[in-house]
Amino acid sequence: MLDNKFIDDISHRISGLIAESPLADLEQNLKPLLQSAFARLDLVTREEFDVQTQVLQRTREQLTQLEARLAALEALPPDQE
């Protein structure tokens, strides 16, 4: 079996290599790069999306009710309008 010292040594060496490589620069710059990209996409927050989903659901319900009322009015004989 491998001992912990050997594993720690390899882990330390890999961390050192990563810190000295361009990967470290990428890691530092990745978050601002992603934030910039997402800002240009004109995205909405989950909260805004959920609110608009609720508004749309209420609008659909009202439309269904109005369609039913219209159908009932259209079904009336002309003399009862």
C-alpha cells in the first residue's frame, strides 16, 4: 500500500506544477471572464423568471375563462343577447 507521505508529496508536487502553469492564470481569470460573458447575454434571475411564469399562468387562466364566456355568449340565440 502507498503511505500517506508519498501521496502528500505527489499532491504537493502537482499543486506546485499547477501554480506555475498557465492553468493558474486561467483559474484566476475564469470567474471574471464568465461574469462578463453572462452580463452580455442579458439573462434574468431565477426570481424574475419565476415571477414572469406566475404572471403568464394567471394570464392563461384569464384567457381560458374569457374564451368560455365568449363561447357561451355566442351560443345564445340572437334574441337573448
